[in-house]
Amino acid sequence: MTLLSELDALAGETTDETPARAARPLPIAVISTLTVGVIIGLWALASAYALVSPVFLPSPRQVVIALYNLVVTGFVDATLAEHVGASLYRIFGALIASILIGIPAGLAIGTSRVGRGILDPIVEFLRPLPPLAYLPLVIIWVGIGEASKITVIALSMLPSIILSTSAGVRAVSKDHINAARSLGASKAQVLREVVLPSAVPSILTGIRIALGAGWTTLVAAELVAATSGIGFMIQSAAQFLVTDIVIAGIIVIALIAIVLEYVARLIERRLVPWASHR
């Protein structure tokens, strides 16, 4: 009986401790929300106690008012919607151009020694270059219109798409390729039916990275003879020390980039649901 009593006591202690041990950790979304809240709170305190001059750090309330004014009345002869529309036009124009060039180039690098020998030096030359380095040359060659802005953004996107595509191609299972060949598939069929579908997850990852690079390049691209765009708006506001507009523009860029990243992940889950389980 004594042994049974001790076992019951131990079982009771284990049951009492189980809820504490099984306590669910905070979700990542809650942690992220708390982090943002703390940052905004510190920002508000710094503004309220004038730790930083309002010229350089306006309060969150001022930034919200600036965002409202951007939506309603606009800034530098364009509303926020018009600035966002101009920037999205350049971003997606550059993305389409870089996809049309980058995926075939990546396939050539991943499947052909000749293609790799020709294209690898070009990609490795472009990859480390900052956009401002070749922006003057692009202006000389293409002009100061929309084509130059789209070209600069596309050049910043290309390396990510090319390298991700070639990496995806080289990662294709040799067994799958050999099985297709043994069934009589031609080289074009192997490329179309086996290699390209297997490389889709890597290609989509490259596109997501390219979008980030494109937003980074946007401000530099809109420095040249632009009359609208978020980057142009930020630059114009910075010249006149309208800091609340500058911060509002940065927030808008970040929010749009987050939304595009979310949409890209949804597309990736829909097209290649198996990729997350690799």
C-alpha cells in the first residue's frame, strides 16, 4: 500500500506540473506586434520629451497626419496613389523584363557548359555592382525617360533570378532526368517537363529576392528626371527637410514590400506546395 501511495503522489505532482510545462509559447505574430509597439512607443517618447529635434524626428502623430495629407491632397503635384502607381509600374515593368531574360539565362547556365562560360562572367560582373555605379551609363545609352528607370531596376533584379534559376536547375534529381530519357523523352521534353518544373521553387525564391532588390534600387532610379514615384517624393521632401513626408514614404515602401512578399509566398504555396516540405 505504501508503494501505491507513493506512486499516486508522484502521479499527482506530475499532473499539477503538466499545465505549466505545456504552456504554449507566444506566437511569432504577437512577438512581432509587441516589438513594433515598443519601437513606436520609444519613438513617441523621444518626440514628446524633445530628445531629438522635431525637424529630424517628427512624432508618430505628425507622420500619420502627413500620410493622410498625402492621400487627400498629395505632395509635389501628385497624390500618394499616383506616386505608388508610378513606382509599381516601374517595379513590375522591370520584374517582367528580368524574368523574361533571367529564366532563360539561368537555364542556359544550369544546363550548358557553353552557356555557363558565356553568361557567368556577365552575371558575376553585375551582381556586386550598386545601381548608382551604372546609372550614369544607362542614362547615356537609354535616355532619361521611363526606359532608363526600368532598365536600372531590371539590372538590379537580374542576378538574383539568374542565379536562383541556375541553382534550381543544377539541383534537379539525376534519377528523374534519366527516367525521362529512358522513356524516350527528347532534350527539349526533359527540359520542359522535368527540369523546369523542378526548378520552379528556386525560381520563385529568386523572384522574391529580386523584388527586394528592385525596391532598394527604386529610389536611385527615380532620382533621374522623375516627376512622380515614391522615391521621387522622398527625395523632394528631403531637399526641403519635410521629414514627416520622408518617414511616411519609407513606411509606404515597407508596407508595399511586405504585401508583395506575402502575395509572392501565397503564389509559391499555390504553385509548389511540396517545396515547403523538402
